Amino acid sequence: MYFYKEDLINMIVPDKPDPSAAKVLQETLGGRFGEMRTMMQFFFQSSNFRGNQKQYRDLIRGVFLEEISHVELVQTTINQLLNGSGEEAVGAGGSTGAPLEEAIKHANPHHFIMGAQSSLPVDAAGNPWNGNYVYSHGNLISDLLDNLVLESTGVLQKSRIYEMSSNKTFRETLAFLIVRDNAHQNAFAKALETLGVDWAKIFPVPNYDINKYPECRKYIEMGFHNAQFNFRLDETLIGQIFQGESPSRDDGTLQVVPPPEGHPVPVLPEMPNEHSPGIQDLNK
Amino acid sequence: MYFYKEDLINMIVPDKPDPSAAKVLQETLGGRFGEMRTMMQFFFQSSNFRGNQKQYRDLIRGVFLEEISHVELVQTTINQLLNGSGEEAVGAGGSTGAPLEEAIKHANPHHFIMGAQSSLPVDAAGNPWNGNYVYSHGNLISDLLDNLVLESTGVLQKSRIYEMSSNKTFRETLAFLIVRDNAHQNAFAKALETLGVDWAKIFPVPNYDINKYPECRKYIEMGFHNAQFNFRLDETLIGQIFQGESPSRDDGTLQVVPPPEGHPVPVLPEMPNEHSPGIQDLNK
Amino acid sequence: MYFYKEDLINMIVPDKPDPSAAKVLQETLGGRFGEMRTMMQFFFQSSNFRGNQKQYRDLIRGVFLEEISHVELVQTTINQLLNGSGEEAVGAGGSTGAPLEEAIKHANPHHFIMGAQSSLPVDAAGNPWNGNYVYSHGNLISDLLDNLVLESTGVLQKSRIYEMSSNKTFRETLAFLIVRDNAHQNAFAKALETLGVDWAKIFPVPNYDINKYPECRKYIEMGFHNAQFNFRLDETLIGQIFQGESPSRDDGTLQVVPPPEGHPVPVLPEMPNEHSPGIQDLNK
Amino acid sequence: MYFYKEDLINMIVPDKPDPSAAKVLQETLGGRFGEMRTMMQFFFQSSNFRGNQKQYRDLIRGVFLEEISHVELVQTTINQLLNGSGEEAVGAGGSTGAPLEEAIKHANPHHFIMGAQSSLPVDAAGNPWNGNYVYSHGNLISDLLDNLVLESTGVLQKSRIYEMSSNKTFRETLAFLIVRDNAHQNAFAKALETLGVDWAKIFPVPNYDINKYPECRKYIEMGFHNAQFNFRLDETLIGQIFQGESPSRDDGTLQVVPPPEGHPVPVLPEMPNEHSPGIQDLNK
Amino acid sequence: MYFYKEDLINMIVPDKPDPSAAKVLQETLGGRFGEMRTMMQFFFQSSNFRGNQKQYRDLIRGVFLEEISHVELVQTTINQLLNGSGEEAVGAGGSTGAPLEEAIKHANPHHFIMGAQSSLPVDAAGNPWNGNYVYSHGNLISDLLDNLVLESTGVLQKSRIYEMSSNKTFRETLAFLIVRDNAHQNAFAKALETLGVDWAKIFPVPNYDINKYPECRKYIEMGFHNAQFNFRLDETLIGQIFQGESPSRDDGTLQVVPPPEGHPVPVLPEMPNEHSPGIQDLNK
Amino acid sequence: MYFYKEDLINMIVPDKPDPSAAKVLQETLGGRFGEMRTMMQFFFQSSNFRGNQKQYRDLIRGVFLEEISHVELVQTTINQLLNGSGEEAVGAGGSTGAPLEEAIKHANPHHFIMGAQSSLPVDAAGNPWNGNYVYSHGNLISDLLDNLVLESTGVLQKSRIYEMSSNKTFRETLAFLIVRDNAHQNAFAKALETLGVDWAKIFPVPNYDINKYPECRKYIEMGFHNAQFNFRLDETLIGQIFQGESPSRDDGTLQVVPPPEGHPVPVLPEMPNEHSPGIQDLNK
């Protein structure tokens, strides 16, 4: 069973609305290599796990638990990027202005139609998330290799999306997730090391230069690239795998640690022109 | 952030393998009105919630938290129904038997191809789950009405699926979920009552006769149709809505209660013929 | 604007339930070459028609109007094939029978889950109808050639589906539609003749032998393969094209005629075990 | 059977081309809550209706009939918005201009590729319409609640799309449809009132302020929000439900009325550069 | 079996990057009437061909073989249009510039996220290619008519896309393909002539004026519109059909000829900011 | 450019019709890990390759070329399994038999409707192939790892499908492909070895026992698991990578070799009841 404490796993840095950034950040939420995919893939793999080598199941499930928080973080980041992007309402009395005309020009129009300027289960091109993204092969090596591709591509795509806006809300979330995807690469690469593989110097993939993503630095300094947060309320065998030398070039040491300190979940402002939540005057 | 204790929200009752039942039960997992839909819909609605009437957000999120456990319960039930359904292996030395030939006749062949006889993010007709199932309208009345349709259709479909096999593993899970969907109907119907609606006698939808679903009886007797489990580790305002007289015909009283006692997560047997997990002999 | 008289365009011949036939007949409703495709393709082409040669637009729209009735005819035929296919209910008091277990074996399980044994917007393999089936090219020759392929494939597929069951309800509807698709082939082939094409003896496609589809004979004898029903309440120029010698091998004469006599729309029986319509006891 | 008179259900107000408006208006045609969905959902529900309480079937079918006209109205509006948006042709003799380069910048490029600047069965993000949007549950209460969500979301989305352009062609059609969706909300809400529900003051959803949508005023004054047009050529029982006090806040009276006066279907100009219709010179 | 010589079937003319042109050119690669569709449709039709009239199979397969080269040509053209479109990198030391911010404004963001500025199996609206585009009816007349629609629509759409940019890389590839689609129209039209059809003057469709597409002229002068390239390493019967008078208005003569002279496959530049290929420093 | 010699890459072993086997074998053709995916993924990756380390591009392209033959082999195998599965026609004079009634019971009905008993671009559950299966990341390590997962899963799924029928036509093709997928695993694993990785004993994945798949033995004995066929008509650098010790447990030596001897492409019998090819009597 799953429990919740109302805390975001990372901070939301304030900046201006940026609907174009919200559009491309959807890839990180609902794309083929986004957080919904990792969350659901690791959920299915841990529920479908066969055999009694539970340390591998606990590893996969441990990453799954964090991915739920990642989904929430990206949803909230997208909402923050959209908040106020079509600020000025149609004036009372019948102005003919079109307050969303500019806002949608480089945006996903569904952000303004399907919901009240809020996140969607779609990718950067507007394609809805699809169950066929999820692989749960049942063979442990296939599953681990697949997860490694998934986390590698996660970093790769985020490093490309990062170059699409200099908005601080946008980049802080991407930077945090780049570092965490690096940690999850380490988790699956290490699991394959227990089966004999020696990765030499190919990880992390891609071979990113931290100087290009300055927001990443503090997370690296806090060791987040070599840590696995533990969201279990009971015992877990994850530490049997996630320990010892990092499989990445950086020579660090892997360590299971408690969850990070939580950050407040923002209260999203009402949006009367989008009729959200739309219950203000009901009992007048 | 999300925390986990390795407990299923309900028991898995043992019975024979039944791949045909596994196929139709997929509707409850990955169908348009299945648990993945409710889980993701309530997740998006709670993250996208606007305004400071947080009691409604806490209600939606509270149901979301339980739905994660429902997804896990249905995954596990499907796995149990599949376990051993193609038991006999191709004999060493090159027998020409085809152990899965019978098993797949009325089954979803993907259960045996994509994974090692395990659950998938698809529906009863084999269509993958799709992000376009999720609605997060941003208008509270629209969202609540939509959720009410969702939970009503959940019961409706489960009552029909129930008639497709008398397998006990299958029916116990369906019965538990029918009663819980009834409770969630009560949650959203009650939320609309706080805005003035009087439902008269139309709930629960459908107007099911408990005598037809005998496995439901014990859950009704335990009051599960009028209870909302609380999976929060911090405070929640859900009790401001989920309290008082039930909006359903039964005249009960709604009550927020602690989570039910957990049930063990089964260890799924290895399946060497499906190469799962397939790591036995690696270090020989 | 569109008007309605509660009449089916052809009769529903009674026979036993046949859920397997209902499954494959879905191709004719929601398949890539089914009636929903023809209906929507001709709807878009007539609304999007450019230029003042309105006789072509009237021809396309004239066929569209009939296709709405075809959709209704196939929906009703499927419903008739499903009615009573899971007759015996789970007995009061908790019998453990599973009345739908047999019914779904060769059926589309969604017929029993999504609705109360009724038609769906999907094809014979369970794939939902998709807007990408519709072509409205804007170039008249492309549109007419595409429509000709569509009607030819319509006959071709129906002649194959016909061999999948000897159920009379099923075959009568297919036979009627085979003859009408032949007429619609004639309509589009004739329209291309007005632009100069000479088809020689290639139509109808396929070159079907009426003796294999005995139910077709009476429709041929009534001239339905060379007639275009007129569903317009105002003037139409369709007769400028649909007249003269048939472009098919049969040497008949094309003629615009009034709609056929209507047939009663059946009242579908209630299905209490499927909770349909489920309002019987509400006011007790 | 279905009959047609060449009349649009509402006027097309002339204004400049606006391909960006055409793009977002596609949501109203081919979106999850657009007119194709309502049309097909009510079509399936009325054909699949079980039992002899035909007043409910007649109500659902009555709304279906109007929705066919709505689809045609939105198709025509989109065509009007696209007409002439890439006006200037590539000059004879081989100019290297690219007349569509500007036009497609904020447009759906398929409007210019798939057809000759004309409507498509897709939504505002370019996703094709999908049969999985249609729900026909077979349980009357589920169907009515679902239809109510559908009509409520219809108004909600149209009120948001309205803010995306001040083009008069665009806004007039949206305004008419907002008022008609309000009437259809009343239809389904009233049907649930006959089963005992009291809606208090929650309808219409959203609680829209007519002063923001000045084009709506005349339709309200004509009573279109409380009227149900009757497109039947035979008897209908719709008036048994659609009568008496409106379930909305406005205290009006529901009334079945004849169809509105028709408006001319425009002849779309030829578009030689798009090769539409492309038959001008064939017989030279 | 299939053999390869590293040659492009046509030249890549250099010009500036143009990501907006790359976006719309995707229609020609992954659209419903693009080169992936023609390639796969003719592949399935030739493998599924029934009967011993092998001249028709050889014709369909002959066109298939060329289409593989067309796919490669369009992929390479898109890559050329994207190369360098987000040139300037994020500076070392943490500049906050966002080099892709401009590039993606009118682009498909997936070109920059999924790959390192390279082609994708999607259409101009970003929808992934779908197997339901492929038709292999098994009836030769249906297949030939369908292929004729396909090649006609190919020219039609390319002539529209041509107007969306004056980029030379873009237009040269489109011009070559327009002429080759004309040749393939001739192939399928001629095959239907062998069955008796007389096309009069309707081909080519559309009735394009070569003066509007000046890049086409040289290909027409080289006779590419009446030639079928022969990619067979063994005997073929294609010449039994593809010979004699062209079915198009131009009165030319159809002729099977050797493949055109090949053009060099460009080496795409590395793109370090996109981590492509990303292996430079691995062994440092 | 691509050239063809009419030869299958492996033999088609005759056996009885088996439409149920044809249904599941579709996974190998149009599934997420089937031959269409490998073919298109390696096609995109080789066209999109960046940088001048052409030995990697030649390796990927080399595998691509073979995959085209694999697609043709599986299409032909499916056709052979379907040939004659609905043998007996509806008798002349109007017999009411339904020759396909039995055939479709455990079949994909589209095999009998869409084509004349022939292969389709779909998977074992009937879902059409989708462009979103293709990954071309642009980062060489990501691409190689992804290809390795793809080939590993290819073997894994084929070993499971193998157990679904003992039909010889079916198993021979699967056995050949299992061995070839093993060779392709070796290709991509070896490429990663050139970047430093040491795989220890984890390959091949899965760890299959050749005694269970006796048809594989002869291919292993011919060294097909360690060979890469060369389909280039010009020079290739593939041998720079595909050489030396196999990365798999078997200690063999990798070697680039000429293509295997070809096998005849069968002439599929006409199927008059399916109107295929349907041109017999046209000129009578």
C-alpha cells in the first residue's frame, strides 16, 4: 500500500510564465522516455517480478516509488509555467479582445482547452501517453538493460530540452531530474555488474559536462547522483545492490539514503476566466 | 512524496490458472474505466487543482492514493490467474510438444509473449492504455461529475466481468473492487451534495443486488462501501466532505478510517521455460 | 439540416444469437472500409467541396445520407446477434455459475463489458475507429477514385465476412449492403465516366457471382444495384450524373429513386443482469 | 432513415481568413468533447437503447439529430476561416515564392496538405478522432450522467477557445454552440430529474457570464438555451421529458420547437493552386 | 534478398537550415501518403500476391524497390534541413542562453528531442506512422486502384508542400519525387489498361503545370516521368506492362531503364551539444 | 540504392494450414520487437548517423539490410500458414455453409477480411505497427544499447512463440530467426566492447538451451550465430567491428560472410472464394 506526505521532492523556482517551455517539458512527463513511462514500467516490472531474488525487485520498486514523485514534480512545474500565461480576461461588457491569442502561438493549445492551464498526459508533440511504451519482459537481464536505456535516454532528452528555454522554473526541474536519472542509471548498471558486466567508462550516458547545466552542480555536490532515496516504510534489500563503487566514471560510492527534505506543494491560483474551479458564486 | 509498505490492499484467493479470466480482467487494469485510468485521472486532477478549497483536493488525492494499491491488486490477481497456465515445458532432447498451444486459445497471446505470463497495461480487447482516457477539466463540477461517471462505470463493468468466470481468485478481487468503487461513488456524490445536489435514490449506479455477488457481502458488512481509507502521513481535510449520511440508498454513515490490514504480496514462481528471471546459471 | 423517420433501411431477419458473427460484423461498422468510414468520408468531402459543379457534390452527399442509415442498420444487426447470448443470469442467492463464460469465447469481450451486449465503434479485431481513415483530398478525381476503392473494398470484405457464419440475421444485412455498395461503385465510376474514363468490364469489383450470395438475388431483382435512393427534401442535381447506362458489366440503367419502404426499428429487450437500462426499481 | 435539406443550422458571419483560429476550432469538431463525439455517442446510445421507456431514447436521438448539423456547421466554419489564407499563388513562369510559408506558421499544416484548405476529423493538437471517445454504457443513469459531462465540458472548452481569436466567423459559431450545449445540458439534467435528482443551482456548468460572450445574447433572447429542436418527420416522445421548469438557474421553461430557419450553405471558391477541384481543363 | 550500394537516388542540393520545412517534409516520409506508406504497401502486396500472373507482381515489387531509396532520400533531406539549426551551444561556464529556443518555434520539437536533429517516422502534424495505412486487399483490381490513389495523392500533397518553403534542399527533393510519383501513376494506370480501362485525359492527377515547379523540368526532360528504374539483379517481367504509350496526357512512351546514377550519401556533422554521437572522449 | 534478387533468405518448410499459428507469428512481423521494428529502427539509425566513424554506421546498416529479408521471410511464412485454411467454398447454387466459421475461431479475423488470407502489418493481438516503436536517439551508446535490448527481446519472444504450435512451417522460421537474432546481439554487443564494455557471461539473452529448439541446431552448426551476412555491393567497414571473439558464452569467432544461398519464393495459389486475384474472367 502507498502512503503520502504533501511534499514535493524538489523546489519550484519562480519565474515568468512560459507556455512554450511548458509544451516541450511535457516530453519529460508524458513522452516515450518521460516520468510516466518510468513510473509505470518499474511498477509493472516490480509487480510482475518472478523468483526469490528479491533484492532486484526491491531495487526496481525503489526507483518506481521515486518516479511517482517525479511525475508530481513535472506536473507542478508545467502548471507553474502556465500560470498566468493568458492573464488578461475578456473585459466585462463584451470586449472583443482575445487574451489567449498570443499565449497559444507556440504553445500546446490543449493546455488551455482540456484543462485550465495545466499539465496533461501527453508528450511535446501532443501525442497522448501510450501503454505500449511500457516493457516488462520477465527476463531480468532484458528488463535491466531496458531500464538502463530508459534512464540514459532520460538524461539525453532532458539535456536537449534544457536548451529550449532559459526559464528558471523549467531548468531547475530539468537539472534535478538529470542528476536523479544519473543515479538511476547507476542503479541498473550496478545491478548488471552483480551479474558480471564491467561497464568500463561508458557511463553516464550521455557523457554530459556539468558546466553546461550549472543548476546541476548543487545536486552533484549533495551526492544525489550516487544516492538512492528510500521510500519504504518497511525493510528493503535494495542496499545489497545499490552500494560500493559507482559504475560511472566519477568514482563515487553508491549509498541508500533517506528521502530528501520536502518542498511545499504550491496552491495554484484560481482562474475565473477558465472557470476554474468555478464554484465561487454557486450559493449566492 | 510517496511511501510504500509491502502489503496488498486485499487478499489473493488461490484457485486454478485461468488465462481466459486473466484476459478479461485486464479491462479492470488497463481499460477505459479501469484502475490505471482512475489512478492517473485523480493524480492529474489533484496536481492540477486550482484554488484554496483544499478539502476537495484532499478528497480527490485520497482516492488517488488508494487507486495505486488497486492497480497493484489487479496486476497481482492477473499474475495469479496466469501462473502455471502453460505448465509443461518442451521436453529436453527436443520434444515437439507445444505447451502453450491450448493456453493461448482463449487468452491474450501477449500475456505469454510480452512478459512471462504476467499483467500488461492493456484492456480486455488488447488495446494499450491511452493518455486520452484521462480528464482533468479544471472546473470542479465537471471533474466531480466525470469522476462519478468513472466510478459508476467501474462498478457496472466489474459486475459484467464477474459473470465471465467462476474462478475464485478472479471473483474475490472483483468483489472487493465493486464495493470500493461504491465507496468512491459516495465520495464524489457527497462532494456534489456539498454544492447543493440531492441525488434522491439513484445511487449506487448500477443498482446492484448484493445477493448476486456473494463475495461482496463481507466487505459490505465491514462497512467498506461507506469508508474512505486514509493513506496520508500528514493532515487531510477529506473528513470535511466524507462524513454524514451516505448519498446512496443504504442510509449508512460515511467515515474516514485507517487503511485496511495488509495482505502478503506473493512471490511469483520462476518460469524457466519463459526464461524468467533467467539468471540461474549465469555464474556457472 | 438532417431529419429522421424511425425506419430501418432494410429488414432484420430473426435468427439465433451469434456473438462470434457479431464480432466479425463489427468490421462492416467500424472497420477501415466499414459504414462509419464511408459515412464520415462522404460527409467531409461534401462539406469541403470546392467550386460550383454542384452535381458532384450532390452525388457525394446523396451517398453520405444513405450511409447514415447503413450505420444504423449494422448497429441494429449486431445488437440482434448479441441479444440473449448470455441468457441465463447468475441465480439469486449466490450461484457460482458464470453465464458469460461460454458467450465470450469467440466474441469481442467488449460487447459484454463496454455496453449491455450492443454495438461498438470498433472493427473485427477490436481496434477503435480512427479519424485517419477519412480522406477528403480536395481534388475531385482523387476523391472519386478513393471513393471507388472504398466501395469496391466494401463489397470485397463483405463477401469474405459472409462466409464466416450462416446466421440469417447476419447474412441478410450483408447481402443488402453488398448490393448497395455495388450501386455506390456505379455512382462513383459513372462520375469518372463524365470526365472521360471508360471502365471496360472491370466493374463491379470484385467480380462476384450472385449465386454464392442467394440473399442478394431479390435486391438485384428490385434493381437496387442500379438505383440511388434520394433522401433530399429539396432539389438535387444527382440525376445529372446518376443516369444512363451502368458502368458495370450488367448493362442496366442507372436511376434515382425514392427511398425504400422503411422497416421497424426493433425494441431491444431489457437485460437486467447487465443492468440495462437499470431504472426499474428506482422509485420503489 | 435520414433526410436532408441543404440548410445550415446557423449563419456563417464573414471575416478575414484566420488559419490559427481554424486550428483550435478543430477541437470543437474532432476533439474528445467535440461535435463528432456527441454525434456518434448519441447515435450509438439511441441505436443500443434497451427497454420500452422510449421517451429517453427519443430524447437522446433528438439531440443526436441536431449534432449532425453541428458537425456540418463547424466544418463549414473551419473552411471559411481557411479560405484564402494562402491567397497568392506561385506565379506562372516559376517564381520561387512560397505562398504558404506564412500561412502555416501557427496553423495545422494538414489543413493545407491533406485537403485543399479544409476541415479534418482531428482535434486542436492534430490527433485524429478516435472511436474510444464514444461511450454507450447500456445503463441509463450512466449514459445520462456521461452525456451531462459531455455537454458541460462542451461549453467549458468552447468558452476557453472563444478567447483565442476575435475573428467574427469563429466567435459566432462558438456562441451559437455554447447556447445549444446549454440546452442539451438541460435535456440530460432534466432526464435525471425525472429519476429523482434535484440539481439545486449547479447548472449550467460552467457558470458562464453571458456578458463575456456578447454573441450569445441574441440566442438566449430567442430562447435557444431552453429549446429542443425537433428534427423528426414522425412522432416523438421527447416532450414527455423536455418540458416544465429548466433545471438551470435561469428559471425558464423547456420547450420542444420546430427547427430554426435554415441558412445558406456557402459555395467554397475553387483553389487552383491546391488543385481543387482540379477538373477545369480536362476536356480541352 | 536485398542488396545495397551506398548511393542516394537523387542529389541533395545545399541550402540554409530550415526546421519549419523539415517539419512539413515529414509528411512525405511518415504521412498517410508518404514514402514509408508506399514502400510498405507495395512490400506487403508483392509478398502477398496470389496467382501466376507474375508480371503484375514484378511491377508492384519494382516500385517497392525504388520506394526504399525514396525513404532514404527524404530522411537525408530532412537531416540536411535540420543540420545546424540550433548551431550555437550553451557556452562553457554556464551561460543561460537557450540555443534551441528560436529553432523550435515553428519546428517539430521531437526533431530536437528524440534524435540529434534528425528524421523521424512521423507526419507533418507529429503523428507516428501507423500500420493501418497499408492496404493489401488481395484482389488485383482493388490493389491497383488503391495504388493509383496513393501515387496521385502523393503528387497532390507534394505540390502543396512545395509552396511552404523556397528552400532549395527542400524543393529539389520534392520536385524529383513529384516526377517519380507521376511515373508510378503511369505504372499502375497502365496495369489497369491491360485489364481494359481507358483513362482518357484524367492523368496525371493532379493536372500540374510544370512551370510552377521549375525544378521538375530537368527530370521531365530526362524522361523520368515515363521511366521505371530496374533494381532487379535477376529477370523481371515488369516490361510486359510498363511499355508502350503512356496513359497520361503527354503521349510519351513508357520504358524500363537502369537505375539512375547514384549521388553521394552525405556524412552528417557531429553535434556535440546534442551528444551525438557522443563517444569522442570515452577513452581519455 | 537497393537491389533485389528473388530469393528468400531461408526455406519455407511445408506443413498443414494453421491460422492460430499465423496469428501469433504476426508478433514477429509487426510487433513491438518484430522484424518491421528492427528493419525500420536500423534504417533510421543508419540514415541519421552522425560523425565519421563509419564502421558503426556500416554495422547498423548491414543488419538493416538483412532485416528486409526477414520481413519477407515472415510474411511468406504467415501466408503459407494461412493458405488453404478456409478451403471449401460456398457451393454454387446457394449452399448455406460457412467455410470460414471454423477457421476464424482462434485466428485473427483480419487475415481473412483485409487480405485474401495473407500477412498484415500488425502484432499478435491485432494492434497495427506504430512508428513510435522506432528509436533513433542520435547518441551512439544509447542506440547500441537499445539495439541490444531489441535483439535480446527478439530471441526471448520467439522462444515463447515457438511453444505455441508444433507446426513445422512455423517452427523452422522461428528457429532461423532465433539464431540470426543471436548473431545480431553479438554485433551490437561487440560494438559496445569496442567502447570498453566487458559483458562477462550474460549473452546470449535469454540463456536458451538449444536442445529445446532442435530446428536451431543446423543453423548453429553452420555458424549462423557468429556470422554477419554482407549484402553490400560496394565496400563496407563492418568487419572492423564484427570480428574476433564472440561476446557470447560460446567462444566462437565472429566473421563477415557472403549471403546464404537463396530459397525460392513460393507462388501463392489463387483463392477464387476470396476474389484473389480476381481477374480470371474479365475478358470473357
